[in-house]
Amino acid sequence: MMKYLTLFRFFAISICILFTSCSSYKNIPYFQNVNRGNSANEAIDNFSPLTVQREDILGITVSSLNPEAWGDSSNKTSGYRVDQAGEIQLPLIGNLKVVGLTTENISKEIQKRLTTYLKQPSVNVRVLNFKISVIGDVARPNIYQIPNERVTVPEALGLAGDLNITGIRNNVLLIREIDGKRQYYNLDLTSADLFKSPYYYLKNNDVLYVQPDKTKSNSGDRNYRNASLILSAASVITIILTSINN
């Protein structure tokens, strides 16, 4: 009898291991080939400043020794929308071409033009509607507003609560729209090469999609339900055999 009891116990344990190991561990850790040495240093040479696109909304603040001359209160909170011509309209200055420029470039250009009207003007420009979307097999899929102009792929996934264990890490899809064209890129989170990728730093309106693996499919769910039934049956048989043996 002990022989049968041992076989059933082995059978139950094997099923547990089989169905709890559906996702291979080697596909789970991030940045597997990164140099973990204490003295490892890498130059950051793949960051490019955010450039303004059409439909962006710019927050522009101006200070000077005679601020009343600026006379702009209506757009302090709502911002300035970049029109299809790539321009914004400002008090004193009029139309200003901003598309393709960085916020720093725009600040300097506005400041230069305002010196005719304001005493010692100081200008700050930022993109008010900088947002990214993270969807798919993550803990908190959502649209996330970014308060500054620099966000990386790992930071974006961190905002979304990280990938679920069933998320495919070596094939994350980045969707980007630039100048009226939609582009697609595949990112491998398991490789340290991501740090050097030109897509490591995200742009305004970027979308990250994490694809679930097959265990999230209906067939996978059925397998888990079947496994539960088998485990339950094995447990009942084990209890019966134990009682008989005693």
C-alpha cells in the first residue's frame, strides 16, 4: 500500500511543478547581460532632447522687471497649442515657428525677441501634454502624464506597476508617431542592449504594448482548471489511501 501512496504523492507534486513552471525563468529577468562590475561605467550617448511636434501644448512663463508689458494671463494655465503650421501665437511677438525645436531653443528665441519690449526677460518653456501609454500585460495599464521631458522605458513600465509574470519581456512593442507617420519597434527587456537603444528614451504620445504569453489564453486557463481538478482528485485519493494504510 505504501508503494501506491508514494506514487500518488509523486504524481501530485509533479503536476504542481509542471503547471507552476509554465513561464521559463530564463525569459523573466531583465538586462541579463549587463556588466555588474563595481567599476562598470557607460557613457550615455543615446539621449536626444524632446522636440516639439504639432498639437503639443506649451506652457510658457515670462518674468521681467516690467511684467505688465507681457500682458498675457489667458494662457498661463491652458498653454499654447502648436497648430498644423507648426506655430504658436504669442503676445508682442505674434506667430512663432516652434515645431522641431527643443523647449530650450524656444525659450532662448522668445527671450531674444522680448528684449525689445521687456526689461531683462526670463522665459521658461515646457510641454504640458507630455504623456505615454502602457498597455497589455502589466499591473496598471494606463495613460501617464510625464511632468518633465525625460522618461525611459523601464521608468514607464515602473509607472504601470511592472510586467505581470506572464508578460513577454523580449518583444515589447513601442508605437511612435512622428510627423504624421506611425512607427513600430520591438524592444528586448532581457538584454542590456536596451540601454544603448535609440528608443530607450520615450517621446511624447509613445505607446508601449506588452504581449501576454500563451498561459493567458483561454486554452491556458482551461489547462489550469484541468490541473486543479487533477490535483483535487489526487489529493482525495491520497487521503483515502492514507486512511486505509492506517
